[in-house]
Amino acid sequence: MKEVGVLREQNEELMRLLKEKGVVAAKEAQLQQNKLPFALKAQSAVPSSIAENGTPRYLFTKEHEWRKAALTTISAKIQSQLDRLQNPNDCTSARSLICQLNKGCGFGCQLHHVTYCFIVAYGTNRTLILLHDGLDWNYSEKGWTAAFLPISRCKHADVSK
């Protein structure tokens, strides 16, 4: 976590430098356009670390690569856990959460509800199963799987007693 703090500080410093560079560059352009006599003084006032190195984008690239790698790792862990939960070896002994699709609301609301069910199932380490496998879903006569992939290989009949 210390690395995150250091990267955050470096990022803030770089953003400040970029902002300063932009302000200085705008002033330089204005001075050169107006041909004011103090233009040379303004040019010499540009901080040497900015003037010599230009925009330090290489540091942003390194931070971006670090974030991308971290997000890839987190994503892989979450997807692996979801796959393990949604496709257990034995559906009959897996702990499950039954989600009823048909709320008295619109399409987006129902998708939000399924997302909420996923979050609860994931948080409680359970397999999410749609009630009656989503066959009685309001938005399709053929059920949930007419519009979406099945959310689990387990069936409602496997877990209901």
C-alpha cells in the first residue's frame, strides 16, 4: 500500500508540473505573439526540469502499466471465484441463493435486481440460481437464456427440495 501512496504523490506532482508547463507555454505563446520586450525573461523563467525534459509522460505510462497489471490480477481473481461459485462440482450440496426475476418493474430494474442477487451470492459464498431457471421471465417466452447465457450450470431443480 505504501507504493500506492508514493505513486499518488508522484502523480500529483506530475499533474502540477504539467499544469505549470501549460500555463508557461500559453504565456510564452502570448508573449511571442505580442513581441513584448520581456519575452526573453519569461522564457528563461521556465523551470529547467520542465523545459529540458518536456512533458514527463513516461512516468504516467509506468503508473498506467502498474494499474493495468493490478486490475488484471484483481479481475482474474474475481472471475475465478465467480466461476467456482457458479459452477460447483456438486450442485446438490452447494450452498445456493435463489433469485426471483419477475419484480413488478421494468427491464433495467430487473437486471439491477439480478446484479444485486449476484453481489449477495458472491458475498455470502453461494451459487446464484434463478427461480425456475428463469423460464418464467416476463421479457421472453423462452426465459432468461433466450436473451442471456445461463448464469450457472446448476438448475433450480438441483437445489430445491
